[in-house]
Amino acid sequence: MTENTKSGGLDSNIVAALAYFWITAILFLVLEQFNKDRFVRFHSFQALAFGVAVFIIQVVLGFIPIIGWLILLPFSFVVLLVWLFCMFKAFSNEKFKLPGIGDWAEQQAGK
């Protein structure tokens, strides 16, 4: 658990949770008032990497007739649950690392 700091006038936990909306993650990494906060940077990078991974998997599954299409619905539900869980953890001031993606995000955020 990290302490609750301010980032761009907002609490870091709120900004980090909002980073899971991928457009805001990009904004938080670009805008100076947010990109100095390591906690926000970590969640922004993790959200972006998660979004890219999900997109790639969905494209691949979409090209697999019938079986791939049948897998897409439960996969999308699991993605939604993971996404909401990550937002909840960020809002709770916790740095939950997704397997593989979390380590990369931590490196990008500057530990």
C-alpha cells in the first residue's frame, strides 16, 4: 500500500484508477502534472500494455472461425473482470502487477 499523494491536483489513487481508461493513460503519461508520479505512471503503462495484449488476442481469436469466436465472449468477460480489478486495486492505493505486463510497467515507471 502506498501513501495517498496528490497528482495534478487529484489524489494519485483516483488518477491511477482513471488510467485504466486507455485514453486517459496516454494523457497521464504526456501531461507533466501527472507523469512525475511513479504510481500513476505504473498504472498508466500497465493499462496500455494490457489493452494492447487484449487487442492482439482478440484479433487472433477473431480470425479463427467458430472456435475462436466462441472463445471471444468468455475471454471478453474475463478481460472486463481483470480491468475492473486493476482499477479497484489502483483506487485502493495498491500496486497490483499483472503477470508479465506488471514487471514491464514497473520498469517503465522507474520503480
